[in-house]
Amino acid sequence: MPRVRTVQRFAILFLLYFALWWLANLPATSHAWLSTDDFDFARDYRWWHNYGHGRPLGNLVMASLSWDTSANGELANILFRTLQGAVHAATAVMAAALLYKSTRLRAALIAPAIFLLWPYNGEAAVWRAAGNFPLSAFVSVTGALFVYHS
């Protein structure tokens, strides 16, 4: 039962982090934000480019860019950027979990807010072509979490 409570607490923390991120980026989370770079990447996208540069998961982001130019492109743009923000918030929650397990201090749950709201991270989480950044941070912190628990 304690494990279920812990999961519930971190689910609540995720919702709080995500709401905080969403509010901090409100103009970008409520309107389509299309960048020239996004259109260039969508037009010139070649899957082998990401593999050749060591970014195989980058193909997930790059393949989704063409949806931004579809008939429902504005909605797709907002939804994908919201998903990128959710991944960003989940990374902050995992960092909070690692810090909390190491310190047992509640302040450790607040510390990842710096990562969550740092302006560079916010831009990476809302700029569609930079979707590799929140995805790579998520995979990296997930790996650290697995190493910690093994």
C-alpha cells in the first residue's frame, strides 16, 4: 500500500508541475506557434539524417511535424507542444523522485521547478522542431531512475 500512495503523490506532483509549466507558457500553449524552422524540417525531413547524427528517437518528433501543416495543423501543433510539455513535466517529476529518495526532504520536490521553468527548457518544450530536447532529457532521467533502483 505505501507504494500505491507514493505513486499517487507523484501523479499529483506531475499534475502540479504540468499545470505550472502550462501556465508559465500560456500564450504558447493556447495558440498555434508555427516556426519557419518547423516547416523547413517538415519539408526536408529524412529519417536517415537523425540516425546518422545519433538521434534515432528524433524521428518521432520530426515525423510528426508534417501534421502541423495538415488541415487541422493548428490543433495538432498545440496538442503536440502540450505533449512535449507533459514529457518535460514528467522529467521534472522523476528528478524530484530521485532527489527525494536521496534526501528525504520535501524541498527536493520544489527543486526541479527550476528545471521545469528555466526559459531555455520552456522554449525547447514548446518549439516543435526542438522536441528532441524534452524527449532526450526524459530518456536520460529515466535511465538514472532505473540505475538508482537496481
